[in-house]
Amino acid sequence: MHEWKQDEHCIFHVDVNSAFLSWSALKKLEDDPEAVDLREIPSAVGGDVQTRHGIITAKSIPAKKYGVQTGEPVVKALQKCPSLVLVKSDFAVYRRYSHALMDILREYTDFVEQASIDEAYLDMTQSRGKLKNSETEDMPWPLNAAHEIRKRVYRELGFTVNVGISVNKLLAKMASDFEKPDKVHTLFPEEVPAKMWPLPVRELHGCGKATAQRLHQMGIETIGQAARMSLPILQANLGEKAGLYIWKSSNGRGSVNVKTEREKAKSFSNEETTTQDITNENYRTLGLEIIGRLSSKVASRMEKAGVYAQTVGVNVKTEDFRRHSRQVTLISPTRDAEVIRRESEKLMEDMVFGDNGFFAAGHGLRLIGIGCTNLSDGSYMQMDLFSWAQTLEEREREEKQEKARLRKEEQTQEELRRKEEKQKQKKEKLEEMMARVQTRYGKAAISKGAVSKNSE
């Protein structure tokens, strides 16, 4: 067992197992005690239950066995598991269970940092002796406190959590992601080589998909290989900040600063580096799919945080590694995924298909990002006059363009009608002339394409 030094921190990371699915299951059982427990069958939260569109935001362990993954389209999940039971998100219920969880955690320490709706960091350094029952008294510190928290949450709230224990936030977070559910894990500095280094580098907390791909290109597959790589090489390939982060975190170095008040986010954004350049040929398939997926992720995060956005923006990186962005201010704040997707598509299409668009200039996109800013809690949802006037002006301009298009079509139709009428009149005059010639000189007087010599 780790020997605690006098000035050493003790950090817990408490993470709810399949939070949305677990909380939806509890609400269903609360409403109907005879109902099936969603946690015991293939089930998932996310998307539109009626139309079966959208993405999976949480899944049960039985659903995971079918290969159902968080973040994938509902349609794909149903192909893997046709019997998958889908339930609608209910953030009012989720917030209620989240508050109850935080109330229990604050009984053990005043230093609780809520990282999201379903996870928190606890600084337990000064909390020895704060045990509430005798079940764990025979366990060494801090396992006794971790197991007591785990048992109390299940006994009093009905869902399970994982608890990770270490000397900093990074290692505590990594520990809580080990085997699930309902487990306590440690990851002390001396355990890093055996427990963390063999893991794939993509599982390092804070290592995004694009960074993991670049590390793979460098021949780095595991966290241990990243830890043993020299800092200058990592920074040369990943950039100064990203390289330093990967080097520090892979060697188990992390912050011990547990913030008692969660900082409010000023924006919500997600971006994705594409596996192939987005061009005019694949934009309508791959490009729109990425925009839809990112819009859903941003909307889900905003809903978790209970905020709305007045401004929607898109940003791209072209194949020459230059970034470009556009944004629009909405009439009314939103966190609706469909609204975010629709506005993002408008901005993106103007950027790539406009008169000076990237596609016309021969540029492809290798990164797409969606972001929402100008946040509020939704208590003030009035339309602002400027945005309203701006949008009205845009609508009037679109109406004028549509009317001009219709007038042009009408003019074209009228010109065709006049041309046909003129040809008809010409044909009738020709037929009338031929009839007069035949009456005067006989039917044999005119042959096809010429007048008979008898008529000379």
C-alpha cells in the first residue's frame, strides 16, 4: 500500500457508471416498481425515441456486449442490436440525482470540484477519520473512505460509482476509468509503470483523437512509449503545449488543485480532424455527417450545463493548415441540436461553395469544428432588436432573390410561348400558300421541298 508523505495530497475521482442510463432506469422504476430495470437489458439513452434518429448518449452493459457505442448514430446501434430499448433523455431527473450525489460527497470534504453532471474530484487530504459507519473501519486509509462512499451512494441513491484514488487529479481520473462498474482503484506514482504504461495512448486522459493519430504516426502506441519519448521530439511533432502535456501526463504528473467552485464555461465547441480531406465530391455525405455529429455533441454538453447560446460558429482547417471561421447571431438563444446543425450548415456552405469558396479555389478541409458562444442560463430569452432586424433583412433579401428567380422563369416561359406561336403562324402561312398553289395548278404542282416545273 502507498505510504503517504506528510505534505502529499490525496485525491479521489468519483464517476457515476453509465450515468444517464442508470438514472433513467431509476426514474422508470420509481414510476413503476414492476418495470424492467434498463440496466439489466440491452438499452440506451439518446436520439428521438419515436423516429429513432440522433446519437447514443449512454448505454447499458448488456448493450455494450452487442458493440453499441456512445456517440454513434441510433440507426447504427439498432443494426447491431435490433432489440435495443431506447429511452428519452430527461435532464431534470439527471440534475436531481447529480445534486444528491454531490450532497453525499460534501459530507466527506469541503473540497469538491464537480467536473461534470456525473463526476467530481475530491481533495481528501484533510479528511481522515470522517467515516460514517463501521463497515470499512478495518480497511487502510484511504480505501476505507472510498469504499464507504461507493457503498453509501448505492444504498441511498440506487446507482453505482467508480472511485479512483491517487496523489493528483490526472491519476485519480485514470484510476476511476479502470474496470467497471462499482469499483475502487488506486493509481499511485509507483503503480504507473505496471497499471498505466501498457494502456493504448488514446486512453491517456486529455489525449484527443487527432493527437493519438499523430502519436501513432510517430510509432507511439502505448502510454509508456510516450512517457519514454524525449520532450523535444514530442513538442516538435505535436506543438509546444500539446507535447508538454503528453510528456507530463504520460509520466503521471498532474494538477492537485481541486476547485471548490466550478468555473463557468464561456463557450462550448467540438471539432474533428477528418480521415480524408472534405471536398466538393464528399461534402454532401461525409461533411454533413460530421457537422450533424458535432452539433449533437455541442448541444448535449450545453444541455448538461443548463445553458443556451446566442451565437453559433463554424471553423475549418484547410489542407494548407490555415484556420478559417464564420459565425452568426441568432434571434433567440438555443441549445437545440437541430438549430445548431442547420445554422452551421448555412455558414459552412457559404464558406465552401460561395463565390470565393474553398472548393472553387481547389482547397479541401481536413478539420471541421462547431462552436456556441454568448451563453446564458435561458432566463432571459427575449429577441434582441438588432438580431431580429438582421434576420428580417436576410429573409427579405432571400424573398427578393426568390421572386427574381420566379420572374426570370416566367420570362423564359413567355419567350418560349412566343417562339412557339411565331413558328405556328409561320407554318400556317406556308400551308395556306401551298393550298392556293395546289388549287390553281393542281395537287401535282408541288412536290416535297420544291415547286413543279408546270407552275413556271
